Amino acid sequence: MRIDIITVVPELLESPLSHSIVGRAIKKGLVEIHIHNLRKYGKGPRQQVDDYSYGGDAGMVIMVEPVFNMINELKAEREYDEVIYMSPDGDILSQGIANELSLKGNIIILCGHYKGIDHRIREHLITREISVGDYVLSGGELPAAILADSIIRLIPGALTDETSALSDSFQDDLLSPPVYTRPSEFNGWKVPEVLLSGNPKLIKEWQDEQAVERTRRLRPHLLSE
């Protein structure tokens, strides 16, 4: 898999995408991440990529031309399955979306900034818009890192135990059951006896019951969908 991220602040993405599971996946050759500075196509000595919006609203808007040029440059080198724009009003990122995108080959992620991007980019260049929640951040870089992480950890070989992702929350539209580790008792707080029983059938039944109970209590809408 190859992920190309277009941004005006590449420094924000360097650390989140260089360590832990994502960093190891890159070192294993399972994924390539290329971060592109949109200012490469900026205008003038300041490499300007934004301008005032028509209509007089406050805030600067990323211009259509530099985005168009950069996406065209990337598309001239390879085909892309998706050109994704990180936007507060996009589809809310879910485990299902991450699962779907993990099967793709090449993806472009465009990070907005300032007041947003010229709407013509969204109309003519973007194939999908994704949000990480109903709130506004300073830019799309952190959401892009979240999206990339959610995708990459699902690529076979990215996790040390490939079955681990299968038991993540939301994989079965349920939250994960509680997890515990040693010691079995600390400060008077005990691990449930069933987990110490060594009986796989009883443990699985307990985990299933806990997953449903936690989902009903914390995310009841998942059970009604």
C-alpha cells in the first residue's frame, strides 16, 4: 500500500507516522507513506497556497490551482483508488471504513487548513470525504494521521499478532470486553476468576457477554443498527 498525504504543514505528520506500529510497517515494506508539501506549487517568493474567500467571509482558503497541480503530478506516476479529503462534514471514520480502505492499493489524503479548501477541489478532485468527529481542528494533519494509523494497523503483518485486530472494538459492531494482565490481584483489585480458569469455552462466553453488556451501556446505538 502507498499513502500520499498533501499538507501545508508536513512537520505535523513526521512524528506520528514514524513510530510504533506504523513505523514498523514502513520498515517491513508493508506500506509507503509520502508526505508532500503543497507549497511546492505555491505562488511567489512566499509560496502562497491560500487566498481570501469570495464573499468576504473571514479566514483564508486553500486555492484550487496548487492542489490541482499536485494531485495531477501524483496521478501521472500511478493510479489511485481514492483521493480523500479530511473534512469535519465528511463521513465519520469508523472501523468499517478503515477495514475497507486497508484493502486499497494507493490513496491520496488531502489535509485542509485555514478556513478550508476551494470547493471546486471537493467537487472535481476528491472521491471521498472523511471526518474524525463533529468538531473543528486547526488543520487536517492530525485527522490524516489518525486515518493512516487506523488503516495501516490492519495490513497483514503490521501487528505482531495478526489476530489482535480481529478482536478490536467495533470489528463486530461491539465494544471489546475488559482486558487484564498480571498480577492477578493488586491493591485488593482482582482479575475475574473466569479469566484464570484456563477454560477457553467459559472465557469466550464471558468475553462475549461483556462485549454486549459494555456496548449496550456505552454505545447502545450500535446494537440497534
